[in-house]
Amino acid sequence: MISTHDRQTALTLIDEAVCAGARLKPACQTLDLSVDTWRRWRGPDGQARADLRPTAQRTKPANALRPEEVQAVLDAVLAPEHVNLPPSQIVPRLADQDLYLASESTFYRIMRTRGLQHHRGRAAKPRSRPAPPRHCATAPNQIWVWDISWLPGPVKGTFYYLYMILDLFSRRVVAWEIHGRESGEHAAALMQRASLASARGHRPTILHTDNGSPMKAATLLEKLRDLQIQPSYSRPRVSDDNAQIEAFFRTLKYRPSYPRRGFQDLATARQWVLQFVRWYNDEHRHSALRYVTPSQRHAGVDAELLEKRKALYEHARRANPSRWSGGTRNWSRPAAMWLNPENTELTDQHLAA
């Protein structure tokens, strides 16, 4: 309930904004109000009406159950033969006895109001998952994401393991390796090489990954501590908390040249991935980056490219204004990249984009 004083304050602020030249609808939206609510609150004298809902006289629905009918439903629910059954089982059993007391939804509603609706049985009780880890990158080498993907070998059931690290801000491949097995030692060596290749020094870096055993190996964790890299992990049994690296693997495995019958040997797999990484970093126009390459984004030259595109589109619009029904395409540079953003962060990113 909103007090009369708060209503009057809102009306006063809106009136002041309108008198200063603002339009009524945007002024109301600034306070999260609709124009209809503003009209409903405003009395004939311009003062706020009091909220009459607490004192309103509410008539009881004509089709409401009588007290004795509610008690009959409770007696049926608490009957020994029904005490372990849900209403979805109770109602049909009563119907087979030529007895109709209420609908299934009414059974549930009465049980909830009496505190009789609880989780039962041996199945685990549904639980809400904690929020996923969220990180925001505003420059290269602030946040890395990594994972291991299986590449098919020459024989069905054999695989090679692709270790891959991406920079969240630029989507550029920082480092990669392919080995014949998963291990924390290989992962630690990859992190060492990635740290040296990126020339990050000991600047704060977050490394996000899932909960696989190589990702939590003691060898890798000790190497991350030495490199002053903070580990971050997805929620257990949640597959989309590391979406950027999963999207990268999908791009890799859906390339037309990807061998469907598997790689002949480890050297062939490494050669193919090397060519793919060169294409991805230096030629692939990434949709999340306004269709510039990861290398351009990583080097910071994407801002100039996007400004040129914007100027080109503005020139084309001025040359043929009848061909444009609205504004030009948005070529503004995304200032930040989020890992597992909230809805408000997604909205802000889209508005800024």
C-alpha cells in the first residue's frame, strides 16, 4: 500500500516536471507509474486521493464453498486411505464413489490455506539454485574463460582433448593445446604459457571454468596461485554458466572443414585447430563485437573501424533518406562484456549497444 503522503509527493514531482516542459507519460515512467495510475491518484482538486482498498467492503463470491463443504474436503484429504495421496489422486477416487466435493484446484487451495501442502515422498525436494558467478570485463586480460573439449579420433570411442582459453572482452584465443588425455599438469602448463604470451604480468585476472577434475586439480590451482590468477567456477551440474567458451566450441565443430569422421592422429588435429584459431582470431567477424575480429578488439583498433562504419551509414542515409524508415544500424562499440549477466545488465548492454 502506498500512503497518501507518498502519493502526494509523486503527484507534486510529476506536476513540476510537466510545468518545466516535460511530457506527462515520460514523467510518470520516471517514477515507475503509468498515466492511468496518475489519473486514479489525482482528485478533482489536484490533491492525492487516499487509498481506500484497506477499508473497502468486499462481497463474498456467490459460488464460494460453505464452511461445511470446506470441512468435507478436509475430512476427505485427512482420511486414512487418502493421507498419502495428492488431490490429483483423491478427486478421481471420490468420483468413483459417486462423490463430488470440489475441483482438484480447490482441494489444493484449501490444503495450502490449512498448511497441508508439503513435499512428500523420497524424491529430493525442489530447491532453488544459487546465482551463477558474474564477472564484467572492460579491457583485455581481465577475465579469461577456458574449458576442454573432446575431438574425435580415428577410431570410434577414441578422443583427443582440446584445451582452450578465451579472453572474455575480446573473444580472442589466448592459448590452446591438444593432448591425448585430460590432466591438471597439462592445464597448468597451458596457463603458464598463456600468462607469458599475453604479457599480463601479475595484473588481476579471473579464470572461469566448469567443475571438471582437471579444472580443480591441485597442480593447476597451485599454478594459478603463483600466477596470481583467481579461479571462478560454474555451478555444479549447470551447463550454460560458461556460455562463451561453449559457443566457441560450437563454432569450431560446425566449420565446414571439420572432419566428421575424426582426426587421423594428434598432429593432424593440432594442424587443423591451428588453422582454425588463425581464422577465428584474424578473419572471423564476431557478432557480439559488432562484427569486428577478436584480434581487432584485443588490439583496440575496433573503435576506429566502428566509427568509420557509422559515418558511412550516416552518409548513405543522407544521400537517400527515403530508403531509411528509422535510424541507421548501431555500430557503437560495446564497452563491457558480461559473464552470466542479470536481466538488467543485459538490458543496459543492449541499450548501450
